[in-house]
Amino acid sequence: MNPLKPKTTTRKFYNKWCYKINLKCKSASIFRVMDIETILQIHNTNKDPDGIGAICRALIIHDKSLYAKRVEGKCLDIYTNSEEIYRDLVSKLSSIIKNLFEPSVESLSLLSGKNILAKKYPHDRYRHKVFLYPHKLANDTVAKQSYIKWLETQNPRIHISEKTKEWFIKTNWNWDRRYLYVEDEKTLLLLKLRNSEVVGSIYNYVIPINT
């Protein structure tokens, strides 16, 4: 087992995966253009400075539907919900692991749905994190300004930063989404009723009992 201490998963990665292994791999980009079988066919197993061969041999025995790969610069991230796959990869790839993320036993059941595990609520108050879709009102500055003014009337039940307000008014494309905080379910319902089209993903903050 890798001696590196895992970090605790506080929310599912991409709202799907509980476990993440961050691997150091200078040639990680090869995983963007080739599948594991092809890489193994052309890779020289006698010389494996980047660990590409080791990664492929570790992954190839597992069901592809049970994990996901993502290239991040000179690193390769592996995501899974299988503790068995996670432990196996950690054992076999320990020398090139940069970071590990796993849920605690207590928090595993709380990671269902769109929950974020936290030691306390943001600003000691807000139970929900709501992403915004300004592109739904693209080029309608009047509508955007009206929406921001309405949000301001809901303060402090709804908290939105000045930078996010500016971003919301100026942004007309679906990229770099930002968020606001909502106090409770009642206010969240009010937010949805006001302009449902600009309300994106909603995450709920959960504080484990033993925190």
C-alpha cells in the first residue's frame, strides 16, 4: 500500500466517482489518442520511465465501465467507485502516485446524489451551492440586471459575490460557470421559481455527525 496519506473525498468527482488516483506521467497525453490495448502493443516494456506500461497493465484487467481516465497536463487521473479497483491500482502504481482521494467509511453513504461534505456551512449559514447559467439569457442585459437586482433583495438568504454579479451580466457563453449560496429549501424553491432557466447544478452541504 502506498504510504501517501489519502485526502478525504468531500464530493463526487464529476458528480459520479468517489475515488481518485492522481498519477505522475510525463507522456499522459498518449491516453487521449490511444486505448490501453494499442498502447501496450507499441510500448517498450523494457523501458518504462513514465510508467505508461505499468499503468496499462494495471488497468487492462479491470472492466472499463468501472473506471474513467482523464489527462491533466503531465498527470493521469483515474476515477472509480470500486474500492477493489482503487486498492489494486494503489498497490501496483505506488511509485508514480502523486495524490489519492477516497471517502471515509462514515461519509461514503453521504456521497449519494449531489452532496458536498463539509465541517461547517459556508458563512455558517448556507445549505446549498447553486451554479448559474448566464448563457440562458445571452445578450439580454436588461433581463440579467433585473435578475441580479432581485437576488440582491433576497440578501442574506441568498449570497452572491460582486465578482459573480459582474460575471453573470457580462457572460454570454456556457463556460466557467460560477455559483451563489442559498440558505434553505424554502429559499431554493423561490430561486427556482424566479428564473428556472438560469439555475444550473445544485449541491447540498452535508455535515457528518462525527465532524
